[in-house]
Amino acid sequence: MEICHLCQDQIKKSASRKPHKDLVKIDECRIFIGRNPSGHEEQDYQCAVCQSRFTHSTDKNDLGWTLWQG
Ligand SMILES: [Zn+2]
């Protein structure tokens, strides 16, 4: 499956950036209370165009968007 250009751009975005228009939330938001006193959240998304899946984490400032491998 080819990754679409919007997803390729998404990989490079920081955690504070919004998902692109074809990314749809899957599953519930996961909230972690740990080393970060205020906790952080993870949310999974799937692209409606190319089916790529991302996890968005507020725990990482630079690379908040992680593409699922395989
Ligand atoms: Zn895509």
C-alpha cells in the first residue's frame, strides 16, 4: 500500500500539529499518568485514503506522529 502525500507530510509534523483531513480516529484516547506529572495522551488514527495508521502522542514534542510499521 502506497502512503499518500498527506501522510508523508504528517510523519514530519510535531505533536502540536493537527491530523490531516483524511485521518480518522480509531479506538479511544489513552491517557497515561507517569513521569510527566500532568500525564500524556495517545490517540490512534487511520488514513481514509491510504489506510496508513498513526499514533499521536502528546508525550513527544518533536515527533508526535508515529507511523505504524508493517
Ligand atoms: Zn494517507
